Amino acid sequence: MAVVLEGRVAIVTGGGKGMGEATCLLFAEQGAKVVVADIDRDAGENTAEQIFEAGGEAAFIHTDVAEEASVAAMVAFAVERFGRLDCAVNNAAVLPDMKPLAEVDLDQFDRQLRINLRSVAACLKYELRQMLTQETRGTIVNIASMSGIRPQPGNPAYIAAKAGVIGLTRSASLDYAPKGIRVNGVAPGAIMTPMVEAAFAAMNVEVADYAAMVSLFNRLGEPREVAQASLWLCSDASSFVTGQTLAVDAGYTAS
């Protein structure tokens, strides 16, 4: 199979675990130089080490996507280390809230919006600024959620944030397609990641029971299956695609 990202430079936020880790590893396999960005230093460094051990190129930067200065430093680090920025996957997020709107803690609501939505806007701001300086522009993928398309009860802040990510994706695509930059999204369904496992534990939900409700395949997805969608959207194979959010959800949002 062709190495579709040969020589390209990619940033992946939340690259230490779950879908972010899988995306970093897959992009490196496909020839990218990967900047692993995460607030969890140990997890991020572990992802970078896995890439090194497999013969790839990677660099870790400690990043708090909730802080604009940290996001700006992340992009500057990528350019200083590898000379440019060709791809970005804005994946970092926190667990959904667990209460209906009448019971919501507005401080927690604000935290959800800050990390799951505002951080994507910050990442887009600095990634786009860098790509605009380059002769060959770039591609950006924002990780949304099936909940942003087909809401579930009990997590209004998460739903609002992820629906907002889809809106940001469309907005950015309109502004920057004429400048040669593609912006798309991926809306994962129920994917077996550490974050989802923690949510199941908090809700006292059995994996098999949940899978039967949200997956036409009666199983949860794997992080690499989501990473494959991001890879396609960052590759030349999707060169005529922008402003779209691809659901990787075993048919949940179509049923």
C-alpha cells in the first residue's frame, strides 16, 4: 500500500491515548512526522516513543488546549522542529457531562465548552495561520461526535460542544477553501477508548448492552477505525472534500 503522508508534518492533539494515540501511530506508519500534543506528559511521551521504536519521526509537546498560549506554542513547536505544518487532527476532549439541563453545573458546562469546543477554535486559529504562510497549504480534521448529530439524553454541554465543532468545521471550510486549505470533521460513534471505558464505569453501563443500542454491528469501534477516517481526510485521496463531517459510528446516526 502507498505511504500516503510521506514527508508531511502532522499535529495530533490528545495524542497520548485512545483515538489520538491510534491516529499518531497510523500517521507515522504512513510517513508523517508527528507532533504528539497532550496534557498528559507520560501518555504523550509514550506515544512518541512507540513511533521512534517503529522507525518513525515524532516529537512530544506538553499542551493544554484550553489555554490559547499553549496552542500557539504547539504550532510554533511543530514548525520549529519540522519546518512546516501539513495536517492537523484536533482530537483532545474530556468526558461528557452526566446530568440533564435543569440539573447542570454551569461551571462544568463552561469547562466542557472550553475544552471540547473553544479549544478546537484555538487550534484552528493557529493551524490556519501557519498553513496560510506556506506555498502548499494543508488539511485539518476536527473530531466531533455522533452526539453532535444525534443527541443522547443527559449530556447537554457535550452535545452542544460537539455540535459546535461541526459548525466550526463548516465555517472554516467556507473561509479557507478558496485559499487552498481543506477542513473536515470526523464524528466517532461508540469507540472503545480509555475515556469511554471511564464513562461506562461512571454510568454503571455494560459494554455489550450499550453496543446493542448504538451500533448496527453490535460492537464498539476501535480507535484505529477512527484514525483511518482522519488519515483519508488528510490525504490526497480526499482532495475534493471539505466542510464535511464523516460519521464513523456503525450506522448509529443513520438509523
